[in-house]
Amino acid sequence: MFEVFAMTTVRSASREARLALVDLFGDGGVGDDKPRRLALGALYQAMLAGTAAQWLADPDSPPPAPDMVAALRAIGTSLTT
């Protein structure tokens, strides 16, 4: 029974964290569409976790912020064409 409670609590906290990341970093134009906000928050969460993992494994390996922005723009361009 505790496992069900714990998983529900973690799931709820994760959803709240994703929404908070959208508030922190911007909504990317998704507005108040909660499913899209959650998806964007999940992307922010994955990017943060991945960058943190790279930094922990090799502090010199994560690309600088301008390079990350350029990479995201390249992805965005490839998705819209």
C-alpha cells in the first residue's frame, strides 16, 4: 500500500515540477494547454538531467549555453520543414 502512495506522490510532484519548469523557462507559445505544458516541462526536465549527468561524468563535456541554443534551433528548423 505504501508503494502505491509513494508512486502517486512522486508522480504528482514530478508533474508539478514540470509545470514549474515551464513557468521558469517559458511556455514556448503553448499557453494554458496543460498537456502541452507538461510535455514541454518534461523536455526541460530531460535537458536539465542530461546536462547534469554530462557535467557529473566530465565537467568539461557539456556544451556552453549558446551551443545548446543553436542545437535546439537546428532541431526546431528540421521539425518545421
